[in-house]
Amino acid sequence: MKNDIKLIDYLAVRRSVPAFQMCEPGPDRAEIEAMLTLAIRVPDHGKIAPWRFIVYRGSERQVIGEALLQMALTKNPALSPEMVEVERNRFTRAPVVIAVVSTAAPHAKIPEWEQVMSAGAVCLNLLMAANAHGFVSNWLTEWFAFDESVYPLLGVNPGEKVAGFIHIGSTEFPITERPRPVLEDVVSWRGEGA
């Protein structure tokens, strides 16, 4: 991804890359901090920042992968050898994985739904910030994003939810397009000129 591309041109071709197609190099700490600085520039009713980040790098990713494998085996001891490797490698497919954690909670003035959508906006901004820095990215959830028994392992606090895990790295694979919705199927018009 070139850094000098115009936004409208970028949006016309924006594409996620599967995490299993990612490789080194990943972003360094300064690049990650720059991406996060861009990611937080989202709509945020009341300026309450109802989200936070957890950055997983280095050997911590292997530690989490082994623990996830053990949890998966507890749930399903008959995992195939292929699925054992999938579980073991969930956090090592990309050089960097960043959890976007929604801290949405009841608020006197800000609907919780708006807080949740703000976390989703952070996820998309982080994907685009990674691309702007020359990396590929993918927004995943997977089973452990919804299993609160895994949250202590991941650093997610009680009452929080995982909006997504943003995988960031490089790739040697061609970035291919996928089918997109036909506008007529997803747009309805009302009012004058419709």
C-alpha cells in the first residue's frame, strides 16, 4: 500500500488480507502508536472514549496460543490435528494483534449502542491506519472474542467486550478482490429525486 494514494482511490480498493497470509515484518512500537493515534479519531458522542486497546506482540502471542489450544481441547478433546494447529496459531498468524475492547456501559446521556458503534469505528480506523503505514490488516473476532472465560488470559476486564482483534503485518500473497453487495440490494431511496 503506497503512502501517497488519495483517500478516494484507497477506499475504492480497500481490502482485508487473511491473517494466515500475513508475515513479518510487522509494525514497530512507534508505528503501532502512530496507528493507534489515528484509530482513535472516530465519532465519540460525549468524548467518553468507550474503548481501549491491548497490543499483543512477540512471545506473548505463543503463550496465548498455547493457552487457547488447551481451552479449545477442554471444550472439544477430539479436535483434529489441523484444528489443533489452527487454535495454537490464532495469535501468531500476524506479527502484531491488537484487541479493540469495548468499554460501553450505561450512561446518563450517551446510549450504549452509540458507544458500541464507536468501538466498531475504531476497528475500521485501525485497519485503515495500518494500511496507510504500508501494512496489511484484518479484523477478526473468532470464538474467544465471545467466551468470557478467556478474557482474563487476554487482559479483558469483566463487563468489557471484544469489538475485534486487528491483525497487522506484511504479505507475500497478491491482494485479491472479493464480491461486494450490489447497491440495488442494499440501498433504498426516499424523497425527491428518488
